[in-house]
Amino acid sequence: MQKSMVLMNLQLHHVISDVTGVTGIAILRDIVAGQTDPTVLARHRHARCKATEQEIAASLTGHYREEHLFVLRQALELYDLYQQKIQHCDEQIELRIRALEADCGSTERLLHQPRRAKNRSANEPHFDIRSPLFSLCGGVDLTELPGIGPYGALKLLSEIGLDMSRWATEKHFVAWLTLAPRNKISGGKLLSSRTQPSANRAAKVLRMAAMSLGRSDHALGAFYRRLGARVGKAKAITATGKLAILVYQMLRHHITYQELSTEDYDRLQRSRILRGLRKRAASLGFEIVDTQTGPVM
């Protein structure tokens, strides 16, 4: 669709972020219906669109040749067909989840409202995912984990299942996800600790969740930023895959995730640094003294 518009010198993709969004798809349908007046087409602008009607109208000033309009019409019909097929897939997924939910029975725990708003993915199924997953997991809400939404939890559970007893410990689980370092040791010397390359789809979900924590105010977000500044973002994303440990513990032991803020993480990190400094100072025969309060810290 965008190629057909470019051939007609319509630069709509330069003023709106997605030609298949609310504004873009309304304009495309009007063009296919025969409307070619840029001013009239620009009236489909959504209230949240950053571009003005004048900018949209300027981007829609071109030559509406019949052969390109035919190709655009064909592409739009295929787009609608694919959207219909995707909806049918979502309906089948919902039927499967509801059937599994009916077999697992009810849980004594109650599903609480999310404490933070999560952006909805463009490809997320249009039905309630969180409630049936809560029942399937035995009263565990994986969406409480930072970076993991209902759709991410669905994709993760479809890869790892619900029976976490298949992995003896959380370390086995992280190793299966290829998020653990693969240490190569020769003669007692560590030669390499790179993670093993893998196409594990569950690991991909966790990496994407870790990547989304860059600007969050959670403890894992602070951990990602601290490690990213020291070893780089790629390694920090892999290390923040410690989300896998939390997933394992929540599903294996049916525990509730207790979220820590950035301030809590900084406080714990400061305590760790002070413990290390005390030990090092004691080994050298010194003591650490608070310059403000005076007593030994």
C-alpha cells in the first residue's frame, strides 16, 4: 500500500507513523472509494495525530493514476483479508485457553488490578489474556513482573509450559534458555564466558522484556542501566534475563512478586559496596568512618 502511494507521489508515511493506523487506514479507504481531494482526505486526521491537517493535505498532493489506484485497492483488500485471518487465529487461541482454564479449576487467590499501565502490542489478541493465564498458573500473575505484559506472558508460557519441575533448579532453567554464561576453562583459567547462541523463543521474549526496562523505575531497570554503562547494552540485556529466575520461582513455588523500586535497588547496592569496602579496609588495617556522623560505619 505504501509503495503504491509513493508511486503516486503521496508521502503520507512522512507525516504519520503508521499508514495502517486509525488516520492512515481511513485515508486509504477514502482514496480507494474515489476521493482524491487532499483537503477532504486530511479531515480523517485523528485527534492524537501529531501532524496537522495542513501537513497531511500537503503529503496527499499527487497524481492519482488509475493503474496505481488499482494496485492500492488490491493491496488494501489483501490487508483486510490478512486481518480477518489473524482474527480467526485469535478466536482459536481464545477457545484453547478457555478449555484449559476450565480443566484446571478455580484458584483461591484473587487477580488484582495492574499497578501500572502497560502499552498494548499491535499484534496482541483482542481478548482478555490475563485472567485465564492467572488461573492456568495456579494464582500466579506473571504480568506483575516488569517488562512482561499479558501477551508476553502468553508467548512465554506457550514455550516453557506450566510444569517447572522439568528443571531441577532455576540454574538449569536459565541454562536451558541459553541466558547463562558458557564458561570455557582450561588449566584453571577462564578463557571465555560468552552465552551460547540459540534460537530459543522463550529467551527472545525475556530479552525483549529486559530491553523495555531501560527507562523504567524498577529495580531491574536500575540494574540494567548500571550494567549497561559498564559492559554495554547487549550484555546488560542478557544479564537482565534474570527475569527467568523470577519466572521460575513464581511458577515453581507459586509465590507473589514483590516489586522493588529504583531507590530500593540503590539502597541495596550502596550496602553491598559498603560491605566490600569494610572488608578491604579491615584487611589493610583501616576503618571506614562517616565524615558527617563520626562513628564507624
